[in-house]
Amino acid sequence: MNLTGHLLIGAADVPATEGTMKALNPATNSLIEPEFAFGGAEQVDGPAALLPEALRDGNRLQLPRLVDGQ
């Protein structure tokens, strides 16, 4: 696998839309390539809309899940 720094959304390799950052190697205090992508609301909201209906509204199937850490 080639590390691109892009977002992996589903099977898509998506470049940054909200900026980038580099990781820091604390042993050498140097930046590590490549830059990692920041995604925006569109990248988060798109896949979230693909959730099964039962998981979108309420919890009709009584599935265990975390909401705000609870």
C-alpha cells in the first residue's frame, strides 16, 4: 500500500479539502511525509447518510451504540 496522506472514504482515495498537516517524529524532531489530509463537513456527512435507516433515527432495533461517549 502506498501512503498518500489522503482520506480513505469507503473505497475512495480523497485529497484534502480543509488543509493538511504533517506528523512529527519525536526521536528526530523532523516532519514525516506525506502531508495528511483534513476533510470537511461534506466528507463526513456523505458517508454518514449511507447508514441503514434503523441507525439514522432513534434506535428502533435496540442496537448497542455510543452517542457522545454514553
